[in-house]
Amino acid sequence: MQIEGVKIKDTFAEAFSLYGTRLIITAINRKWVMEAARSVTGFATSIIGCGCEAGIEMELAGEDTPDGRPGVAVLIFSVSPEELEKQLVARLGQAIMTCPTTACYNGLPTEKRLEVGAKIRFFGDGWQASKLVGETRYWRIPVMDGEFVVEEGFGYCKGVGGGNFLILAESQEAGLEAATCAVEAMGQVPGVILPFPGGVVRSGSKVGSRYKFLTASTNTPYCPTLAGRVASELPPNVNCVLEIVIDGLNLEAVEEATRVGIRAACRPGVVEITAGNYGGKLGKYHIHLHKVMG
């Protein structure tokens, strides 16, 4: 299979289960809602080294938020509901409640809930107050610029983590341009995030290491500087490999993001698009590139 002269390798991306939730953050204006969104999604690129994977899903206009103010939807994923709740309590308390004028609401209406606002409320030192609107409870916590409003419970679901594809390019410039175009296109797909910086990974990993204390190490078969010294997977004219990792609330969203991302990445200077897998031993979701693109 070729798209715009770029070979699409007949392989699959191996993804795994994570638990995910959606936060709706609002603030007085776009500047402060984006400050909160960037802060709450910080240091959340990979569960290999972080407690969660997180990213901005989309910006929201006032008519699409619970309080009519500018908003941002953020997705956060972790390995279990318990760990996800722990991450939410810490991150909302430290990165959203601290940000001027913000409020935070549940963006995933599921029956299963994480007790987030119900725990953060104790910061109010006994002065917190609750309000029931329909069947939804909100907590109003006094803070120094007024009140921080947070929903009591946040819905969650079993999602998909680790969807991916690799861009094999002739040069760093061509690879980065292709990756940038892919990220921009994938940003239009709801229900997914690209948790790494700018959506792009330069330091892709493989499972295991020669060092026993490491569970993952540099993906040597795809490092151009190691070609000829290790068993390389790279064609001779490839000098840059960049990876895009995708997390989603469901498999369909991850597959759609993969499709639009690969199509956007097929640009001059890109030799091949492939994907990372571990022979099916890591995760139960196998996203076959030819099937997705076909």
C-alpha cells in the first residue's frame, strides 16, 4: 500500500486498556482556562514514568460549557479507576483550583463515578457548601478570589492507550513537518489525545533493557544512529523517525485518529509509515494499518 508515494507497512499498532475520564475546565477568559489546562496535563506523557497520560482534547465555546464561560475539554487516562481518582484529586487540587477564576465539571456522563469533588471539598476547612442541581451535586469551595466550583463525581470508562504510528523520513526537517501536519489533523478527532509534547515522540521505547532496573529503553531498531550496529528496521535512506502515540475513550476514535494522522503525514521526504507492536503480547487491541487505511 502506498499513499502519495509513501509506503504503508503491513503491520499493526498494539494498544492496551486504560481507564479514562473527561474534565470540562472553564474560566473567565481563554488565557486562564488554557493556563489551567496546560498545568493539569503537565508531566503526563506515559504511564511508564508518569502516573497518568493526559492532554487537551478540544477548546469549547461558552455555549458548550456548563457555566457559559470559555472552556477546555481535557482527557486523563490511568491504569485503574483507583489510580485515576488519585491523579484527578491531586491534579485538580494543585493545577485547577489554584488557577484564578476556574471551575471544573464532569465531561463524561457514565454511571460509574470517581469521588473527586467529594474529596477536594475538604480544602474548604468546613466552609464548603454543596448545591444539588437535578441529580448532580456541585461543591463551592471558598478561595481567595471568590469560589472554586467543582462537580462532586466524575465519570470514567475503559479506554484505549498506546495506539501509535511511526514516521520514517529522509531528514529531521521532513519528519517533523509530517508529524506536525499529522498532529494538526488528528486534533480534529473527538475522544482522543496525543499525550507527548506537541503530540510527537522522538524517544520511542521498546519493552525491556540490558539494565535490569529498567522496564523500557530506547527503541534501538528505529534509531538511525545505530543502523549498522544493531538489527535495524530502517531503510538505508531514513535518517529520522518520529512516533505519534494516541489515547482514546474508545477504539473507534483511536482508529479514526490513526487514519487521518497517517494520511496527513504522507508528505515529501517521508519514506514509510509503520507502527510499534510487541507481537501481540502487550495489549489486546491490534490496529492494523492496511485495514484502517483501506
